[in-house]
Amino acid sequence: MSHVRKQAYQDVLHRKPQSINKVTKVSTLFGENVFHLEVMREYLPDEAYKSIKQAIADGSRIDRRIADMVATAMKDWALSKGATHYTHWFQPLTGATAEKHDAFFKPVGPGRAIEQFSGDLLVQQEPDASSFPHGGIRNTFEARGYTAWDPSSPAFVISNTLCVPTIFIAYTGEALDYKMPLLKALNEVDKAAVEVCKYFDKNVTKVSATLGWEQEYFLIDKALFNARPDLMMTGRVLFGQAPAKGQQLDDHYFGSIPERVTAFMRHFENEAIKLGIPVTTRHNEVAPNQFECAPIFEECNLANDHNLLLMDLMEKIARQHDFRVILHEKPFAGLNGSGKHNNWSLATDTGVNLLAPGKNPKSNLQFLTFFVNTIKAIYDHADLLRASIASASNDHRLGGHEAPPAIISVFIGSQLTKALDDLEKNIKAGKMTPQDKTELKLNIGKIPQILLDNTDRNRTSPFAFTGNKFEFRAVGSSANCAHPMTVLNTIVAQQLKEFKKNVDARIAKGNGKDEAILKELQQLITTSKPIRFEGNGYSDEWVKEATKRGLKNLKDAVSALKVWSDNKVHELFEKNNVLTKREILARQEIEFEKYILRIQIEARLIEDLTQNHIIPAAIEYQNRLIQNVKGLKDVLGGSSTEASKVQTKLIELISSHISKMHAAAGVMLDNRKKANKIEAIEERAAAYRDTVKAQFDIIAYHANKLEKLVDDDLWPFPKLREMLFTR
Ligand code: ADP
Ligand code: MG
């Protein structure tokens, strides 16, 4: 074993589970580090408390005087939690969260200082943001950007810092982050859904989108992680012979969690709970060393902040347990990748889940309305939804026969399929008699509240109805859910608006309300039928069938990102006040750029590792073989040819793999240089996909063959079996 690899292996063998503070009642920790409404009531004058409560509920403005009161209260509370600094916490388009810390401490004279935090500092800040991606927005206009307080997500304290969730915008008003468009989309779906709810219940004044994410991840020991430059630099291994035993036996899934891992999980869960993140579920996933963590769902914006916070928390706490968290969508070829299922629904302020079947015909008609409209929205904008989850890393996972395919379709289960088929058939084209209507309502009333077949759900569907919510499964594990959630909520908002308009038009023409709704639903059911698919989404037949149905199969990020060039997409987002064309094109450019950079980094690393690590190890082993062949000749003379047959064959094989690997790396380097010269970013990305990334598999094939041939002692990197099974 090479020195580094041997040392790493030894380190892991000697690890013990970390002891963490035992907490008997986790509930007592919940929200301990959050400046939530209860704390505000305690710290704020009544007037300010009411004002902020209102702002949280309906997004109303907070005036400067109140902001000052909130800032002072926040600071006092934060100081009581040991905070010394504050930061505006935001979500730039890099994908990670960003923060810049400033001290509360302020000198006010010789030897005199105070702790200060004002409304001005709470409401707005100007981070030096020139290095954040902006897709050209800040080149042509004002160069600066600023962060602005989002009162709908509460401030929190993490390691002595008060964090204030904020949006990040250019001086010209364009969004430079993921949060601002999400807030706008949520506002839009709220307004559109409330209007539709009025058909059923006049008391509804607010509809919130809800999000329950399920975060998958891998855990790798830090020593082994650090001995793998590829994992360290790109989040995935670029070479590696698949271990003899991978996940074939399915013995990891839901298996007992190793002690060291449990200690880590308990630790980060406790910290998450203190931050008000209601994590409740943990289990082993399918691949070795793969795990999942899920909280109870929350309002979408808050849930997304919590997901980002949790990802950050996991990474920090993993280090304390000598682990590294891998959030990449496909760290190990040949093993399952990681996703982040986004469970989504709509909830009213009257306590109704609009995607849960109800108790009577009226509530079921409401359920069907939102259910069918969502399906129609997906039908109309499937390619946009696909584009919203496109990234270089998610490309390794989608359509990989273990993750949802890149073709977007909707699964609803057999009971609801039947219910929709019946509706479609039984609604009469002409005027409906009172008897027709009664009969229909009776049928609608029969949709059971608990849908049995949804427990045995179709795991191959990218967008599945699971009893009382839809589950968008194609989101990548490292992604910021805000982006797909922005798209989903916008397209549903748009569809609900169209629905309202059409139903109102039918009513104006003399249809009764229920009849108008039913007839409109019937039309939507018929139109959107091609998007519904109940079969095996991993099968080749589905790919053919989907083509016949006219569904798009945007196989890779570059093809998917092109969707953002479409004028209709710009109109859709502008009409709904979510993103302007300029903002969309800027985002598209940033995504293309990220795609290129990620492939570029991987290519450079492959060049380095093959040339400086793998080839030297292979040659060293080959030299030993050559020595051996020579020695045999010395000892055995003429009869040595037979005795050294295997060795000679190995020498030839090694040379052959080295030369093919080296040649492919050379082609890759040439192609990379050519691609870099391409001016248009979209074409450059396509060239990276078709000519640079295309060499990866060829190179890995030869590298993996060499791994199999070369003496284990000489191999420079921890092998996959060591990374995935050593504990
Ligand atoms: P799994 O998909 O792993 O079987 P569950 O059915 O338990 O898991 O639910 C997955 C997630 O769905 C959980 O995070 C849960 O909070 C979330 N969820 C449940 N109801 C809703 C809802 N109405 N809106 C959004 N998410 C929800
Ligand atoms: Mg799920």
C-alpha cells in the first residue's frame, strides 16, 4: 500500500465513536437558537411585535422605527445566546450560502465601546459582492449588490453569530440569488390559489406552498477522503474499480446504523433542532455508507432555508466526527447516487391541505381541482421543470436506472387514475341535468381519504402523487431546492390563473359553479393525459413510448438549460412577476458557466492523477515484473520463456493500458483547449460535454484495469471497498 493510503487506513481502524452530550428530551432544545415569534413577544414592545407578525403573515412592510426596535431586541437576544457578531445570510447563485460577519462591538471613544445593531444594519447591507456570479447583470449596470432582510424566515444564532436570512439583489433591482424569485413565486401561487379556493370556501385568505425535503448523502472517513484528491476536489471519484460487493445484497438499506455514524447523526440533529429544523427521520440508504435525513415539512421558503442550513451544519459537524459529508449526486459510479426528494403541497390558512382527498364531495372537488391543475401545469411545462434541476453533477444520476429518468412524467396511482378516467367519461358535453350532477358528486365523494396504492408507490417516477402531496424526485442532493420550487410554484400559479379565468367565463355563459368547474377539469384531464405514466420509468420501452407521446427527453444539463432561451418561458415568468428575461438569461449563463467549470476541473484533475499518480505506479510495478523476467532468464536460461509467460503478458497489458489512457488524456487536453476558444457559452458547454467529458469513461476504463493489475501495495489511492466499508 502506498504510504498515504496505508496511513489513512490505519487512522480509520483506530477511530472510536465520539461521545456527544446526552440529551434526554430533545423537545426542550427545539428552536432554542431561533429568534421566533415567541421570543419576539418576550423581547419586543407590543406594537413592534404586532407589526412583525403581520409582515410574516402577508409580507407587509416594516417601517424604520419598528425595524430599529426589532434590531435592538434581536441584538439583546443574540447577546444572551453568546453571539458577538451578526451576518446577513444569503443564497448567491454559486449554490452555497454566503455570509460576511461583522461585530456588534463598536468603539465609541477612548477606552469605551458598546454593542450596536440598528434597524439600518438589520434591513440592508452591502457585502462586497463583486465575486458572486451575476451572469452579466452587474457588468453593464451598477456594480454593487445588496442584501435585504427577509422577515418571513426567522433570524438564528450559530457559533456566536446572529444570522439574518436575506435576499441578494443588484442595485438595479435584479435578483442575484435563489431566495428572491422563490419568495415571488410563493406570493404568486398564494394569490392564484386563494382565488380558486374562493369557489369552495370564502374564508381562505392565504395559501402557502409546503415543502418537505429528504436529504440523501454519503459519509466517508476524513482520512480516506483526504487521500482521494478527486473526491476532495470534485465531490466524486473519477476512477475506482467497483468493489466485488457493492449494494447487490441490499444489506445496507434500513440496516442498523453504525455507532460512529449514529453519534454524528445525533449530534447534527440536536444542533438542527436547536435551529428550529424539525428533523425526525434518519435511515441507511441503499448504497454502502449512504444515509438519509428528513424533517417534517414546513412552509416552502422556511423549509428551503432549513435545508441549506442543515447541509452546512452536516458538513461542519461531520468534521468533528472525523467524517466528511458527500452531497454530490453521484460520488461513486456503479452505486446509487443521492437525490433530494421535494415533497410539495398547498395549505390554506384554514388548515386544509389542498392536495389531500377530503371527507365529502365538496372537499373532494376542491382536492381534484388542485390535483388536476397541478398535473396540467406539469404537462405544459415539463421541460422547464427538467431545466430547474439541471447540473453537471445531476447528469450522472438522472436516467441512471436508479434515479428518476430525465423524461418528466406524473404518477398518480390506480385509484386516482380511475377517478380521473371516470370524470372524463361521465361529464356530459351538453347541459347537465340535476341528476347528472348528483351522480357525479356522489362518485367524487367516493374518493377515499387514504389512497391505498400510494403506499406502494412507483419509485421510478420523477413526479409522483403520494397520497396527500406530490413528490418531485429528480432534484439533486447538492441542489438549492429554491430553484425547482420557484419553477413549480410559478407554473402552478399560472395554471390556476388560467383555470379561474376559464371557469369564470363558463359561469358567465350560464353554467352553474360546480358544472363550470367540472367541465373545465374534464378538459384539463383530457389535454394533460400524455404526461401521466404509471409504468416503469427506468425501462427502455418508456423512452420509446414517451417519444410517441411527444414528451421531451432532455438527457443532459446542456440540452435542458437551453429551455431558458425560449421566449414563452420569459413571458411566463414576466407575467407572473417572478423573473425578468434579463434575470433568466443571466441565470442561464451562470448555469452554463458552472457546467463548463465543473467539467474543466474534473478534466484537469484526471490529467494530473493519470500522469502523476497512476502511470508512475503502473510503471513501478511493471519494472518489478521486468526485473523478475530478467531474473528468471538468469536462473532458468532457455526454459524461462515458459516460466515468465504470465509476467510478460502483464508487462504488455500494462503498457497497452498506459498508452491508451495516455492517448485519451491527450485527446481530452487538446479538446479542452479547443473548447476554451469557443466564444458562445452554450456551444462551449456542448463542446465540453461532447469532446471533453466524452473521454472520461475511456480514461477511467483503463485506469480501473490498471488498478486490477497493479500490486495492491503500490496503488496510490484508497480503493472503493476501503472507502465504503472501512469503519
Ligand atoms: P418517504 O417518501 O421517504 O416514504 P414520507 O411519506 O414519510 O417519506 O414523507 C416524506 C416527506 O414528505 C416528509 O418530509 C414529510 O414531512 C413530507 N410531507 C408530508 N406531508 C407533506 C405536505 N403536505 N407538504 C409537503 N411535504 C409533506
Ligand atoms: Mg420520499
